[in-house]
Amino acid sequence: MGFIRRKRTVIIWFSAAVILTVLALLMMSLFNKKAQLPENWLFTVDGYAVTDEEYLFYINEQRAITADYFYRTYGAEADEGFWTRQYGENHETPSEYAKKAAMTALLFAKEEQIIADERGIAPYKSFDELKSDMGEENTKRADMDDTGETYYGLPEFDLYQYMQYLSNARRPDLVETQVKKTKMSDVELQDEYVSRSAEYVRTADELTAMVAIDGQTMEEKVLNRLDISKEDAESLNFWESLAAASVGETVIGKYVDEDVVATLVTKPEITNLTLGEVKDSIINGRAESDLRTLIATRADKAKIKYNGNQFDDLEVNKIVLSLQL
């Protein structure tokens, strides 16, 4: 019996040692990811490096927005000297405006990545890793084009599109994990339901109309939205327009590849949804709002550590040139 007890003790200690080893390796992996600072790092965000190339990428993404803001606000044209010229009583400079906007966008993107990593949704990837992954994804899609395989989305991404693609892919999982953290009392649910009750309705899929196809005589028909293919945008738009019309109003358009004139006879029935039917939707909406707030809060409170004067030197040497490209 003593031998058996000792054997069990050894197994327990061995299992504990394995678990501790795995946890240690995970912590080392996270630490190493933060500790890996490339030569061209400008600053870190909560320990994660941002390179000059990455920052300039975000700067360039703000060019059109910045030019539009200064045109609408000051009537400024993006001519030579535009980026360093001062405008208005506050002496706003387009390059400084673009810098701040770029930093905000970068911080939001970083914090979303970090949260996804913390929650086990997607591992954090550096800027260089994202570029490499994009190249592999583009190659994969080109090969699928050659073999006639099906994929969803663009045949080829640029870096901005690829980063949006990744963000959109992890967003549902981020919201799902946020739902578990979102607490709403019965009173809060009821208040939210009442305040938006006009939105919580179900529109039936059938309507009745007098329909004339290709100039033929009108006859009464029941048009069912579910009979329309999801890919047939023209027919869906026609049905929606007719459903939104007043009784007796006529709508002209394309329906199932036919030229159609239709006069609405009866509108689709509209039913108010109960709180029980929309409860999950309300909680998901609150979770999405909480997630946005979380990302914004973490971006605002992010710990930024600069690499000496590298950031200031970049401002002088590269930012304006980058914006003028």
C-alpha cells in the first residue's frame, strides 16, 4: 500500500511539474515576443515594438483624411509646402495632424491585437510577420485561382486591406468573449428594450401587389422575399423598395431579370418582437460597445516607451517625405 501511495504522489508531482513547465514556456514566449526589439524600432506600445516602417505605414493611411480636413476647415490645397504650413489661429500643421491621427489608429490596432492575443483568439503578430503572412495569403489565393478553387474576398490584398481582413475575422470572437464579461440587469435590459422598441420588429417576407411584367396586363401577385436569391441584388432592392412604399404607390424596376411595374396592395405584416426574442441581440450590442470602450481606454492608457531620439529624428527626416509620395 505504501508503494501505491508513493507512486500516486510521484504521478501528481510529475503532472504538476509538466503543467508548470508548459505555463513557463507560454510566459517565456509572451515575454520574448515583447522583448524582441528590431534595430529600427521607434517606440513600444505596452512592450510591443513599433518600427519606423510601421509608423510610416499608418502616417500614409492618414494622407487623404488629413488633406480633406484641411480643405474643409481652411480651404487649403495639398500643394507644395502644404504638409509643413501652419493654418488657422491654432497654427495647425498637416504633418502634425497626420501624426496624431496615425498614432491613434496605430494604438487602436495594437490594443485590439493584444486583447485578441490575451484572450487566445489570435496570436500577436509583428508588422514584419503581418507582411509575410499577407504575401503567403496572396500566393495561396493566386494558386487557388489557377486551380479553380473557391475562396472569399479579394484575389489579392494590399497591406491595409489585409489588416482590415484580419480585424474583421477576429472581431466576432472578440465580441463573443466580451459577452461573457458583459453584465446587464433585468432593469437595464428592459430600459434598453423600451428605448429602442421601434427597431425591434419583424417584417414578414410576403407582400401583395398588382404586377405587370414587360408591359403585360397587371395581375395581383404575392411576392415572397425568400424566393429571391441572395445574389440577386436587383430583385432584393426592388422588393425592399416595394415593401417600403405606401399602399397604392407604384414602383418600377427589375425583378427576377424582368422589367416590372408594381403597385402595392398590401404591405408586409410587421410584428413587434418581445424582450425575450431580442435579449441576446441587446447583450451583444452592449458587448460590442463595451469592447470599443475597452480598446479606446487601453489605447489612451497605453505605455509608450521611445527609443532615444529615433522618433524625433524620423519626424524631421522622413515624415514629410513620406506624406509627399
